[in-house]
Amino acid sequence: MQKIPESIGSKYRFIIIAAERAKQLQNNAKPKIKTRSTKPAHIAMKELEQDLISFEMTPAIEPSQN
């Protein structure tokens, strides 16, 4: 398991953010680190580990009761 930065707080959030970043990398986003790896998931986790990815947490939307 990768080292999870304290700013992320949970391993579940780490995985979700890394997955979203990996999708960006698969869609030709430029990596923020230099690495020999070509695997988007590995690159995304390393970027998160080095605190190079910013993210915003939005409040959960409550479903309306109809």
C-alpha cells in the first residue's frame, strides 16, 4: 500500500482520487512526476503520495423524499 498523505485522510478517498487521476492520465494528461512506469494507476498513486494532486470535497447531496 502506498503512503497516504494526511490531507487525504482515508484509504478509500485515496483510491477514488487515484482512480480519477488515472483516468485523466489515460486521456493524455501529462504526468506531474518523472517515472519509468507507464501505468496510469501507479503514476497517479505516486503523484498523490507526493501531494501533487489537488482535490475538493463537496458535501453529499441528500436525495429528496417524494
